[in-house]
Amino acid sequence: MKSVLLQLYRLGVLLAIVWLVRSHHERLRVEGDWPVTAAEVSELLPGAKRLRVNPGPRQGHFVLDSSGKKIGYVVRTMPHSRDITGYSGPSDVLVVFDEKDQAVGIAIRHSYDTPSHVEDVKLDLLFMESWNGRTFDEIAGITDFNDAGIYAVSGATRTSEAVRESITHRLAVAKGREVVKRTVRFGWKDSVLIGFLAVGCLFAFWKNKTFQKTRWIYSVATIVGLGFFLGDLIAQSLLVGWMETRVPWEATPGLALFVAAAFLIPWFTRQPVYCQFICPHGNLQRWTMKVLPARWKRRLPKDGKWIGRLVPAMLLLVVLGVSFLQLDFDLAGIEPFDAYLVKSAGVATICVALTGLAVSLFLPMAYCKFGCPTGWLLEFVRRRGGKPKFGTRDVIGLILLGVALGLFLIPQEVFTG
């Protein structure tokens, strides 16, 4: 009975934090919704000095020059396209038209998606400028982006797909057209993710010796396929994006199931399937361990272990602060997982990845044990054998919940003022 209550407590702590983060951002969207300014419009339409709200069907703004003459029109995709999400959340996109109702440019003004992916989209001029010269009606009527010559951005496919869908959806709504509801899209990437999950579970639960001898093949496959090819790793940047908005289960059903299984399987079965068998960075560390002879290995003293195990908890405090305070900080940089997306990886995430691997040469699995906030969460919910007890992790979980609650109760003016 005590074991069940303790497991419910741990799950309850995580769910409470998720609810606080989600409620906070819902409140921000209602009370502080980043109104469009003439200054940001002027970057795409020089001469813009004032905006005048158009309460009509288009629900945008007339753009006026210094004399009050109408020189264009501007719309934003939020909140109308809020349910169209990319890798980890929706994007608020500005679409600016000139006096002839032709697009002169778009701008991603705010996004809940992974910052590095958003930056890749912003820097892809072919994508960003592919809207220019098209009329309001023309964009609203786009149904096939490839036929229209508006292609997804390599390395940020889901983010760019969400951006372009948000734009056409927003303009179609303004025209009063019937918009097709988004349906579940289960593609080949989803199938591959489910395949990795299924094989990982087989290694965790099926102890056939012949089968277990092939684990090295699966290990290499996770590093190359799941890591460098797909890049769909569980990370704080992904989890926070989902908490702040919603889980895009219809756009990425495989990834949604993959993440859910990573948390629920250890909660029910005690087996840390994702960390132990699937995680590409964990598997890469296991290969790194084999590089140097055993006599070169070192062990941290007890004090060092105690301090080291606080690092993931401290990083989780940073995550809460960034999310609640809306700090301009890319959470992908505190973990190594985005480093596998070589084309779009930031310097910080690459440094974390390489440093963790270098330390693992001497301290086996150092990053997993002393540096991974995502692994800490998965271990927090994992059911354990033996006599259940309220331990250090449970205290830290309570502290994290208290911090989240404190940030939630901060006066709203701090965020919107």
C-alpha cells in the first residue's frame, strides 16, 4: 500500500507541475498576448507609423503612414492558428501586405517551438520570401504547398510545416472559408519511433541470451537512426513546449506515444527502458566507456556523488524559471540531445554533448548519472523494489513543485508589464 501511495505521489507531483506551467501560459495568452506594433511592421513595410484595428472578418490591422494614409494590411496567426503546432508548440507569425494586397513578407514574432529550429526557419530566405508577391486570396487558397513552391526547411521540417499551415489557415479563416480539420497523420517517422520503442522493450523484458547478444546492433542503430537521422529525442525543450501549449498528438502521434511510454513503462514495471536501452546519448556513452582500459577509470567520492546528483535538479529549477519568467534562453543548450541535429545544433548543446562524452571516458555514464535533467524525471517516476521510502528525490520533487507554485503566484504584471 505504501508503495502505491508513493508512486501516486511522484506522478501527482509531475502532473501538478505540468498543470501549473500550462495554466500559467494559458493565462499569459489571455492577459498578455504580445500585441502587434508599428515598429515590427515597419521592418517589412517601410513607412509604417501607426496601426488601426480592423474588427471586420479579416480581424487584422490597417497599416498607416505618418499622414494617416493606408499603405498596407497586417495579420497575425495567433490565436486563430494556436492548435497548429510544430515539433513542440505553435508559432505566432506576422504576415504583412502592401496597399495592393500583395504580401511583402512574413516574420516569426514569437514561438513555443524549439528555438534552434525556429532560428533555422528564420534564416531560410527561400522559405521566408516564398510568400512575397502573393495576394491575400492566393495564400488563403493554397492547399498543396509543394505545388505552390513553398517547401519545408531541411532540419526544421515540422516547425516550417507548422508555420506555413498557420499562415494559410489564418487567412482562410479571415476569408470565411471552410477549413478542413486537422487529422491524425501517422507517417513513416512515427512508425520508426514506435519500432525503436518496441525493440527497446524487447531487450528490457525478454532475456533470451541469443537475442541479447544482438543488443550492440540496436545500440548503434539508436545512435545513427534515432539520434543523427530522426533527431526525435526526449528533451526539456520538447517537454516544456508541450506543457506550455499542448501535445501535438495529431501531427506527431508516434513521438507522443514514445514520450508517454518513456514515463509510464518505468512507473508500472520498474524498467527504465528509455534511459537504459533507447536513449542515443546513453548508448554512445556506453561505447565511450570501452575506449580506455579499466585502470584509468575513476569513481567519485561520496561527497562528489551527492553534489553531482544535485546538478539535474538545479537544471530543472532553471527550466522552471525560463518557462514561467519567459526568459530568452534556449533550453536545448542545457542538454546534449539537440547536438545530434548536426545542421541546426547550437554551440551550447554541442559543448554539453562533447563534455559529457569526454568525462564518461573516466567516469562511466557520468552525464546520465550526474547531469541529465530529463533522465532525472524519468528516474523520479520509476517504481522501485524493496521497502518503499520517502527519499531525497521525493524531497526534491516537492521543492520543484513549491518553486513552480511560487512562480505561478507571482503577480501577472511581472510577465505582461
